[in-house]
Amino acid sequence: MKIPISLTVNGDKFELLVAPTRKLVDVLREDLGFTGTKKGCGEGECGACTVLMDGEPVSSCLVLAPQAHGKTVVTVEGLESENGELDPVQESFMSKGAIQCGYCSPGMIMTSKALLKLNPHPTEEEVKDAISGNLCRCTGYQKIVDAVLDASEKRGR
Amino acid sequence: MSKVIYSSPENLKELFQLLEQDQAATLWAGGTDLTVKLENKKIKVSHIINLKNVKELDFITASETIRIGALTSIRKLETSNLMQTEYPLLAQASHGLGSWQIRTLATFGGNLANAAPSAETATPILVLNGTMIIKGKNTERKVPAAEFFRGPGQTVLKQGEVLTEVELPKLTSDFKSIYLKHSLRRSMDIALVGVACALRLDGDKCLEARIGLGAVAPTPIRVPKTEQFLTDKTLTTSMIAEASRLAVEECRPIDDIRATASYRRELVQVLVKRALTSLVKDGGSDENTD
Ligand SMILES: Cc1cc2nc3c(=O)[nH]c(=O)nc-3n(C[C@H](O)[C@H](O)[C@H](O)COP(=O)(O)OP(=O)(O)OC[C@H]3O[C@@H](n4cnc5c(N)ncnc54)[C@H](O)[C@@H]3O)c2cc1C
Ligand code: FES
Ligand code: FES
């Protein structure tokens, strides 16, 4: 049995049919083509699949597609402005060298966005706590923390 | 082509109708335990009943008692002002559960019904003497938290029943509470040992002690002998050390993939000592400002 669902992704409304056990991450990547969102472990452990659902960060590999019915989802593609300008958080990730292979970056950036919305000027500890569900195998985290703090300073100006 | 059925009731009435029609249906809340089990083929599902739209189960209310609906997210428990002031141990335990991404999805009821011996919110509920409200189509029963857990993954819930809320008595203002957890990684790892502790203090004298331990027995447990021992004692360093040794004797940890039983015993001793010490310190400073 396939279920009709409708959801808003990055401002556009989509209607589609999904199997009940299909995951939101697969719908985003395979059905809708938002491949910015990555899938690492598929079990909630790595954070690569983090998207914002109704403004809150979630592991999209744990969300059943039908449970996303009626929800508003933002993926990393949704951060870029209409004229192609990157989000300040994305700019900071690049300028601070917080991206190596880049696999964790979309998830890291989405969690960081959620943090900065809630807490525009977090401490280093608060940044570490917020992104502790996002694993990175390359950077050793410090540059990521620096990038989030940098983005928060830019806001202050 | 998937043959799995999906239903999404909007209220308890619809939910119980669905449960009556299909005994084999699976209640699906945040899905943070279930999705992982499904991915690993540890469970089979034929009919998913999504609980997330049963909004009447998503609430925190305070009057003579504090009631928390089963659908309340762990994130809400972690960030609720009421939890942070009334039950610091429950707010802290919630903060320690998984990652932000998990806590947004995960529910209180799911954590309790899943009944892992390490379940983060279970020991606080035991320590707070919570009452589980369990409803069926035309039934309602109240089960003390101490009787709810039956073994790893097992509770008193019967087919067709739903955990709808947990009712918690308020603590008097002379109670102090704390939750400590030790795991291999700081985030996203279940506890090797979890300690929930609430003390009623008069300065450094303990009027009442309640201690819950997670991941050291088939269910989350209280340690009554240790609690008894601490009652009416002045909490000196040596008294605290003796109590943490007693707590070790009361638990029954096992060797598993994460840690050996003897390492868990060490952790119980260290964490109980740390919890008691920090509560007495807090209590002492309160006394000074009185
Ligand atoms: C990466 C990761 C890290 C985790 N870390 C922790 C951790 O540190 N500490 C911890 O305690 N847990 C942890 N968990 C486990 C899990 O997130 C929690 O147990 C969570 O609270 C489960 O809630 P849920 O709503 O997602 O449950 P679900 O997966 O939806 O359900 C769990 C079980 O409860 C049943 N159920 C749900 N709601 C009800 C109800 N109202 N009435 C009756 N039955 C019901 C379901 O049928 C199912 O059997 C982790 C999980 C992941 C994936
Ligand atoms: S892919 Fe979802 S958390 Fe790893
Ligand atoms: S940059 Fe490679 S995993 Fe983080």
C-alpha cells in the first residue's frame, strides 16, 4: 500500500506516493533530487542526514516518509538565496576551512543553522554540545566549531 | 511492493478503534528505536499506527501533580522550564539522551515503553515515584513506575493498551536532584551506567534519599538499602563513600558489548559518590544563603 503525502521542501510543495516504511532521507534524495542531504549510517548515529523539519533538526533517516506529511522541511539546498548567495554559515564553513571531504557538511550546517536561530551567540561549549550528534571523520571538529562561532559573530555586526 | 499498512489516527478514540481491528499493529511514536530495529530486521511490521498526530497525548501540565503526556518529545522535556526547576534530574537525563536530532523525534512514552535497562528517563521516573497511566479501549489503569518494567524490552503493557501519560508528585522545596550518566562517547551512546538521585536535605543532613540506577540490572532499579542507610545521616565524605559501596552491592550488572560487569560496578560507585557529593554541596550552599 502506498500513501499519498504532501510536504513542503525548501519552500516548494510536493505531492507524492510513498511506501509506509520509506524514510524521509530517501524521499528527499531519490524522489525529489535533494542530494545535498547525505545518508551515512541510516540509523541515527552520524547526523549526515540532518534536515530541519518544522524548524527543528531531525535525522531524516529515522523519519518515516508518511510521518513527514504536512511538514515543512529545509535541506542544505534551501539555505542559498534566490540570487545564488550562500548563507553566512556556509560562507564561514568555507572561509574557516571547516570542510574537507564535505560529507558531514550539509548535516553540520543544518544543525548549526538551528543552533544560531535559537541562540544567536552561543559559547564554544554550546556549539560543541549542539553539533555532538554530527560526526566528522576529517576535520577534528575545531575548525567546524570556529566556523559556527564565526557565523555567529557576523550576525552580531 | 510494500504490503505494510499505515494509519494515522488523530485522537485516542480513533487509535483504540484501529488497535481493536488489528491486534498485530505496531504503535509508532518517534520511531528512533523502531526504525533502527526495522533497518536491522529485528522486527517485522504489517501495520504502522503513527502516534504523532494524537495531539492530546502531547502535553506537560502542572497542578497538584505534574502530568506528562506520552507523546511529549525528549527535546521538550530537556528544554521545559518546569522540568528544569521542578525535576532537574529529568531535564538532565533528557539532555543526555542521544543527539539533538534524536531528541526532537524521540518521545517520553517511547523511551519508557521501549524499556531498555539503560532508558534515560526511566530512573528519574522511578526516583520521582511516578504513576504510569495506561489506557485501553474502555479501560484505564494506573501502575506505579516501580512495577511497570518487567525485563529488557518488557513492560506490563498488554496488547491493545497505550501508555498515555505519567503522573508525578511534586517534590518539596528541600529536595535536590541530579542525573549522571557515563557512556563511551559523550553523545549518541546509551549509558553504561546512569544514576538518578534525589535527596531531601536539611543542610548536610539527609532526611530522605532516593537513588535509581540504569543499565545495571534487567530493568532500571532503585537501591532501597542504600537509601535506607542514608536516611537521617549527616552526609560526610566517609558516609557517602560507604553509601556508594552499598549501592554496588544492590546492582546486578552483566558483561556486554559495551562494558564488563566489574567495570559497571566501578562506575556505580564513582557516579553515586559524585551525585551525592554534588547534591550535598548544593544543599550546603542553600543553607548558607537562608
Ligand atoms: C542514535 C541513537 C541514540 C540513542 N541514544 C539513547 C540514549 O542515550 N538514551 C536512551 O535512553 N535512549 C537512546 N536511544 C533510544 C531512543 O531514542 C529512545 O528510547 C526514545 O525515547 C524512543 O522514543 P520513540 O518515540 O522514538 O520510540 P519508538 O521507536 O516510536 O517506540 C519505541 C517502542 O515503544 C512503543 N511505544 C511508543 N509509544 C508508546 C505508547 N505511548 N504506548 C505504548 N507503547 C509505545 C513502540 O511500539 C515501540 O515498541 C537512542 C536511539 C538512537 C537511534
Ligand atoms: S544517516 Fe541519518 S544519522 Fe546517519
Ligand atoms: S569533512 Fe569529511 S566527514 Fe567532515
